[in-house]
Amino acid sequence: MIVFFQKGGPLMWLLLAASVVAVAVVAERWLYLRRATIATGDFLRGLSNLVRRGAWTEAQIECKGTPVPVARVVHAAILRHELPRSDLKEIVQEAGQLEVPNLERGLGVLATVAQTCPLVGLLGTVAGMIQAFLTVSAQSGYVTATALASGVYTSLLTTAAGLSVAIPAQVAHNFLSSKVNVLLHEMERAGIEIVNVIMDSRPPQPTAAGIIPFDKPRTTPATPGKAQG
């Protein structure tokens, strides 16, 4: 590997740095998303029992004790449980939007590595080919096939290295993006379900005992002093 880096030129060290960054991002994101994933159904069932009993304080403690995006979205709705349905929907949507940057953090860096490394490898190849033809020109066109092949071999090393970094980075980016999409779906599902549970836990509104007629009979008062016929 050291020989490859020496023959590939300075761009090989740039690709090495990019690979280190990609590995660090993938490891950090994978651990974060793994910790952020819970059994949403079990969590909501336990929380629904507390909400139906009106144990709002216990429900808040349960959410705070589960430091994951889904729990934070649910916690936002429980804190404002007295609001109408439309306001609760807006609250869970805003809470979910606040979690998106945390979930997608680092994915842009990974996508940049996957898209840039092949270009860096191509740049190294072009630079190596230019150097090889400069050598041919300096020797007035008299150059052995071995020397020319050596220059081409050296120039192609950066392309191979760039692809070797870019392909795993792209695969990791797609995998992590799919995990983020699953978590976003779980947050949306949890927000809808907790709003429904809160609304179902409220006591029914009292209704009128009877129906007030629209046409109420009028009585015409007698005119005082009018002669009787």
C-alpha cells in the first residue's frame, strides 16, 4: 500500500483523507441511528395507557426517559395535550421537522465523498498521462514500452483508489438514508397516533337536553280600552 501511495502521487493522500472521513461519518451515523431506533408500537401502547388514565406527569417522565426522536415528538404533544386537534397536529409536525437535521447530519459529507473521489481519481489519471507524454516528448519520441506502461500504470492508480473510496461511500450513504426515512416514517406515525389517543381520552362534550323550536308561537297582547264587539 505504501508503494501504491508513493506511485500514485499526492492525490492519493487526499483520497486517503477522504476515506478516513467517510469511515468516521458512517460509524458515527450508524451508532446514532441504532440508538435512535426503538420499538415504536410497544412504546406507544405503554404511553397510551398512561394518557387514558390521565397520568400526564408519568407520561412526560416516560418520554424524557427515552431519548430518541420518536419520544421527543410524542413528548411535544403531551406537553400541550389540552389544545385542540389542529394545534396538536401542528405541534407534532414542527417537532418532527426539528429532528430532521439531527437525523441527516453527516449524510451530505458522505455524499460529497462519494461524488468527488472519482473526479479526484480522474484528475490524477489525467495528470499522470500528461506527465507520461511529457517524458515521451523530452526524449524526442524514443521511449521504451516499459517506461510508457509504467507511467500509465502510475496514472491509473488514482482512478482505482478514487473508485475504491467512492463505491463503499455511496453504498453506505444509501443505507443510512433508508434508515433515516424509516425513522421519519416512525415519527410521523407516532405523532398521528398520540394525537388520536389524546383526543379519545378527553371526556365527551355535554349536549343539549332538548331541541329548541325555531318557530315559537307569539301571543298578541290585548289593547287596553278597546271596546269589546
